[in-house]
Amino acid sequence: MRSLFHFAFNVTDLDIARRFYGGVLGCAEGRSTATWVDFDFFGHQLSLHLGQPFPTANTGHVGDHLVPMPHFGLVLALPDWQALAQRLTDAGTAFVLEPQLRFAGQPGEQWILFFLDPFGNPIEIKGFQSLDTVYAS
């Protein structure tokens, strides 16, 4: 079964959201009203609604680092991850976790980066040499 993921969450300003998700991340805008806007988030549907973003806490362990929970993100093929990492770096993104390699030489080897959108919503992006190894253990 193949499907698309849909995630709806709150932002406090749709114009800022458009500049970040559309401009910085390069996501195509879909439908919108005065209170929400949809984006094609690398093949998945994000619906950003006006409201108070969900609370987060730095309780997620990623190696020796604590990252905000809950969070969402993407798993990309490594060349796409590298392009997005460069796009974020060029935009001056303040990373929670700088782009880095985890599990080098092990099953599930992955590149990761972690950042917050302008509203404090945490996003993690992972890159794999092969998407067939995402669940390798």
C-alpha cells in the first residue's frame, strides 16, 4: 500500500509560513484560506493553521544531544538531503543539530540535521545512501 502522509499543525503567521516553507524549503503551495495553507512537503501534505504551536521539550535523545519532542521530519535519499542541507545553510538556518553523520559504517547509517521553523516547530531531516536501509538494525 502506498500513501501520502498528512500533518496539520499550528503557526502564528501565514505570510511568514509561506516565506519559510515555500521560500526556504522550496515546498509548493497548495490550497489556502484566510486561516490555513497547504504545502507539498516533499510529496506529503502539510496543513499549516493559524493558532498556537504545540509545546515541545528537549527530551529526545539523539546520541549525546537532547532534541525537542514531539517533532516531525523527512527521510530523503542522500543527494536530496545534501541539497536541502545546503539550502538551509545558505538561508542562515540556526540548527538544533548541525548536519552530521550517525551510525557510520553500521546498519542504518544516516545523515541528520535538526532545526526549528519560525514558530518553534521542530523538524528533523534524515538522509540515507539507500532508502532500503531506513529500518536496518
